[in-house]
Amino acid sequence: MYDVVSLVDRYVSLMGGAAAAPFHAQLAAALSQLLGAEEPDRGVTDNAASAAARLLAAGAVNDPSIGPDLVRILLAALPLQEDFEEAAAVGPARYRPPRHRHAF
């Protein structure tokens, strides 16, 4: 499961913007499954939360079919419990307000 987190981190750093938008739903689905699973290694969950935050910051937050659900799942996975280095990606300073209004 940790491979999904690495994949998202590489994807966001290499392919941000409009070129990456077609892959947001697939990545969000994989991260949602990982964040919703009973993962015994809390560090893995913290890394997945960070990857979800990066995906949202890369533009998925503006997609009404992805953003609201991924935000809900991300918030349920917080607070970080082991990998506090991920706090920079998950913290509120990383976000800009979404361009569209969503009902969360």
C-alpha cells in the first residue's frame, strides 16, 4: 500500500497542473482506500494523509466529484500520529480556498 503514497508524491511533483487532472480520480480512489483501511503502521497512514493533501493542493480540491470526499477522508485520518514530517503537507498553510463552492 505504501507504493500508492510514493506514486502520488512523484506524480504531484512531476505532473502538476492541467496535464495531471485526468489522473486525480484514480489517485484519490487509491488514497481513499488506503486511508480507510485498518493500517497497523500509523506512519503509513500519515504518509497517505500527506499524499492526499498534496493531491488536493495540486487541484483535486476544485473537482466536485473528488474534492469533498477526499477532504472528508483526509480529515478523518488526522491528527498525524507518527510521521510528523508530513505535517507541512497536511497543514492549513498549504491550502488556497477552492475555486468552487462545495457542500462538505
